[in-house]
Amino acid sequence: MWRLIDKLPWRTRGGAAETTLLLAAATLAGTSGIAAAQSKEIRMIESGGASGESIQKGYIDPLKAKTGITVVRESPSSLGKLRALVESGQTSTTLFELGSGIILQAKKLGLIEKIDWAAVNPAPMFPEAKNEYGFGYQYFSTIMAWRKGAKEPKNFTEFFDVKAFPGKRCLPDFPHYCLPFALQAAGVPIDKLFPLDVDLAFKKLNEIKKDVAVWWKAGAQPPQLMKDNEVQYSICWSGRVVGDPAFGLNFAGGKADLSYIAIVKGSSAENKAAAYKLFYEMSLPENQAKAAEVISYTGPSPNLDTLLPKDKLWQFPTSKQNKEVQYFENAEWWAENGEAVNKKWEAFKLSL
């Protein structure tokens, strides 16, 4: 604004003329500043399904109502898709959903940008959700579950005890979803899991592998296999089984993890400003409670429990009773060791 005034002829300075011009310049500067401050539409790529619908109801709709900003959702998300977007030089997609391990890879590859948390100014959040490169918006858990009527294990030592708890198992075909549970079965407490004793974990898996009917790759498999009575026990995602009377479940020893929303590298300042408005909405516990109505996963507010139905607190990953008995994924360890462990996993699978 001051540079604009400096360019005005000297005869216009002073008195009413100067006042009029100052107001005009201020209006012009303010208007252009507002126009440049934030976009009115941004694009997001997320994982889809009920998770995406929870983003819409919990966060995007309130953002639209308060600010007029529209967020257009697309799915699914993957590291390969993010990499292709950045390498193509696109600027239309601003937000991208990433898992806790993938976000580290995206950071190392230079595919995402740092978050200006001062600009977000969020409501209180759990510290692990306030990542330098991502907003941890949704907790989910990997837990033990069983077909109703089966003998109920209280921990993973019992879950792996096929003699005392007879029945076929269904385990994840992913080492990061499987090895820590095997270690618990071997007697390692959840606060001592990392760094993983990989050899001990595989030793325990070798003891149970003949009782594993299915190594699942899709989250929909375990509940369906249990309903069909093809397996009696599963390690699965909590959102697939909570609230369904066909299953029993236990969060004890489960793995709590976070999905993050990151900002795509090269996003404009205007798009990032709009994204920060969305992040603020995602930090509000009342909005997280709306999202939890769609899917039984929860946001990062430490004040969320009081807004959730008391009779359903047992279903949510971050409720006090569940968060305290789970371990949190160590994405850094997996980022450093994942490639070597995956090779051992493939060799293990060949032995089945």
C-alpha cells in the first residue's frame, strides 16, 4: 500500500485528497490481499470409502459452511500417485492422505511440504498427530478378534496358543502388521517392542503357521472369513469388526496408528492457506465427533472422549481405555529397516 501512495503525484498529498487516496489504496491493497490469501477450492486425494465420507461430514462440510471453501475429494491414494503428481509439476492437488510409514518416504523423496503449524493454530492435539509434514487426522487400530462363541483370548500370548484356544487363524500378509504381535506372544511387553527382535518374531510365527488358514491382504477378508467360519481368530483392523455382534474383540496389545493428510510439494500459497483452514477444522473435537459417527476411528483431540457416546467408547482407538493398552507404530524404525524385513518376510512366505 505504501509503495502505491509513494507513486501518487505530490499535489494529491494532504487534506481531503490524501485521505481519499489513502482509503482507496488501503481498499485496493486489502482486497488484493484477501483474494491472494486463500483459494476457494482445493483438491484432496484420500483413501476413499467410509474414511473419505468421514472427512466430508466431519471437516469439509463445516469448513464450507464457515468459509465458503470447497474441498474436492478423489481416491484412492498411494505413494506412486503422489510421486507422479509432483514429478509432472501439477499444482491442482493440494492435500494427500498418507500412512505413518509412507509419510516418511514422501518426506525423504521431497514430495510433501512442511506444515506451518502457527498458521494452522490448531486446538489441542496428541503430539504424535502434530507431525512436521502431516496432520494426523485419523487413528486406527489393528487388533485381535474372534468369531462369536470362540474361546476369548485376553492377550497375544493366548491368541497364539492354538492348544488352549483351538481354531484356525487369519493373519495379515504384512510384516509390520504381524511381527510385533508375534513378539508379544513370545513375551515381549508392548513398551519394549522396538527395536524389533525380528528373528524371535519369525520363530514364533513358525510355531503357528500351520494353523494360519489365510494370510490376508485386504481388510475385508478377516471379518468375512470369520462369519463364514473358515477361521475362528483374526488379527484385523478394528473398524471392520467393532459394533458387529458376530465378533468378539480385544484392544489389548493392539497397534495404534495414524493416517496423515500432507501438503503436496509445489502447492501455491493460496491453496496452502485454504488447506490450513481445513486442518484447523480437523483439530476441533466437535468435528472429530461428527467424523466418528461415520466410521469408528477417531481424531487427535485429547478432549474427544466426552463428546463420544459413552456406550460406544470401547469401540474407538483413542478412547482412554483403549489408547493405554496399545502400542503406537514406530514408523521411523520401519523406514530404516523395512526393506530388509520385507526380504525376510518373502522368504518366510515361501516356507509355508
